[in-house]
Amino acid sequence: MKIGLSKHAPGLCAIYGPLLNLDKSLDAIFLSWAHQFKALEYSFPQFLAVKHLDRLQYFTSFPHLATFAVTLDRDEDELTRFSHEHKVLENGSLELPKIQPSTHVITPAACYHAYVEFEGQQFDQPKIITTRGICCRCEDHYVSLERQWTFSMREIICIGTPDEVHNFLNNAKEKVDRFINKLGLNVKWEGATDPFFNPKNNPKYIFQKLEPVKKELVFDNRLAIASTNDHINYFGEAFNLTRNGETLSSGCIAFGMERWLSAIVNTFGEDPNSWPSFNISNA
Amino acid sequence: MSNKIRKKLHAFIIENCESEISSLSDNTPIFESGLFKSVQIMDLILFVEEISGKEVDVEGLKPGAFKDIDTIIKNFVETEKKN
């Protein structure tokens, strides 16, 4: 029986049948944890404004990962010429005529939208939301299910005081640990840093090495399938998230959906009948 | 030697800190207490390199290595004595 994976191009896959069912079952577990946190569920757009990402110095820290949403210039003659003369080359590329300056990137991480959504708001108590999005990161090489250009990310995000965020992250991590023990995956939590461009010259990278703000759940010593991230007051300051005049902290737990699928296939084999069954009640 | 450097570190932190300092001891957490913002880590590293005369190996940094003045002295100034 096929697992339900089609490779369309490097970094671009379709899943169906058994893998898609597995994806849905896993996501139902993660979503149930979000509901236990009383998280409000959001569906955000696929694009994120460059003006918002720039506030986070995203294009300084991660220019190599960004995929921009571009559109052609609206000039009628140019559009007419392009519609008649465009040609996809043998290497699969298409030369574009004049393009309009880009105002948006394709979302590189699901949680960014949350801070944009709540900009300037005050919260009397912890604000917890969840969202699942297709994220887009340009990489040097791609591996199906493990390192994709577009991939799915489920996140649960908490905005609150440092203590509230720490409690949230610890509780979320405990839920993952309990589930992992039942599932029997070979994983361990490790301190980690984000994939910064020119990291040695980026204070954020150095700070992440000095302060254990990011932990990854690493499968078989090679593949991060989830992460907890303590942003401290980074997003709170950038988007003016406050309580009683004090800037709030934030944190999130993120699940790389396709990577979970890969971890399960690598652990239990390519026969879907051998995959573990689980549901919300036993997670 | 390390006492002089300790004093220079005190002065540097007071001069560059982001908030008002009521007291600064050798064990006051520099980043956790909000004295410095995370983006100032580079300035602190460059200053430590300048006063210690040694390059800081960024890739080899361990969590907490710049926690407070005592820790900085132990990690980046007194290391030669151990060698």
C-alpha cells in the first residue's frame, strides 16, 4: 500500500490517503491541546506585509529564507507582450518583464500573523491562540517531508507576562512529552538557534546561544519536528503588546506537520497498517 | 588585573544600560534584569574582547556565558590562569 506522497518538484509535495489521514489525526491532537489552553483558533492569510516583517529585522536576519509575492507591472502593453511572448525555459524558469515592487512575502512562520493581529492591544490576562498555516522558506536543498519550500506548521501562541509565557511553554512541552512517550518516537529536546543569515554578526543569533530561548524536539538526532520559543519581549515591543503599561512577553510551540509524518514513517515503516493509531482521548 | 577589568565592566554597563540602575553588583543579571537589551550583546562582546585582549569564540559560546560580571570575568578574563 502506498503511503500517499507525490513529489511535484524539489521542495514541493502533495500528500493524500494514509499520510493525509495521519496528518489530520496528528493535527487533531495538537488542536486539542490548544483547546485545553482555551486558545482561540485563527486562520490567517497566506501573505505577510513586508512592512511588518521589517519591524522584526526579518530581512536582515533571514533574507535567504524569504519568498516574495510578486506581480507584473500593470502596464497594458507589457502585459499584452508577456501574454503572447512568455516562454518557460528548459530549466523550468520564466523570465519576467517589469515587476511591481513587492509589498508582501509568503508567510515564513505561522505565528508572525498573531502579533500583527493584536498590535497596540492591552491584555488583562494571557492571550492564547492557535493557527495552522502553509509556510514558505527558500532553502539550498530540499528533502521531501523534511525540508520543503512550502510546509505546514501548527502553532500555539501565548502573549503574557514572562511567568505566564514560561508556564504555558512548560505545560505545552509536558503535553508533547506525554504523547511522545506513548508514540515511541526516538526524540529528545535540544537547545537550538534559528537559521540566521551571517549568524556570527547577528546579535540575535549570539543572544540565542547565550539564553536558552529556543528548544527543538529532535528526531533521530537529525530532524527537528517541533520547537518551543520564548520570544521574551521582542514581539511585545515591536507590536506594542502591553498590560498596565508594561510590555508583554510571548512564546509559542510549533509543530512541523510534514516532519512528524516523516518521523512516523521512518520509525514504523512504509506500511500504513503498522503506523500507531491515536486519538484525542489517549493523547 | 581582573579587578581593573571588573571596574571597567562596571563602568561600561552603567554607561550603556537601558534602564536606571539602583544597584549593580558582580552578580546582577545583565540581560535578565533588563539592564541590556539583547541587541547590545555585540557591543558587550566587543568591549570584553578589547579589555581582555582576547577574541571571543562566538560559535563556542555556552548558555549563560555573559550572565553577569562575575561570569564574564570567569569565562573570558581568568581563563589564561587555568591554562
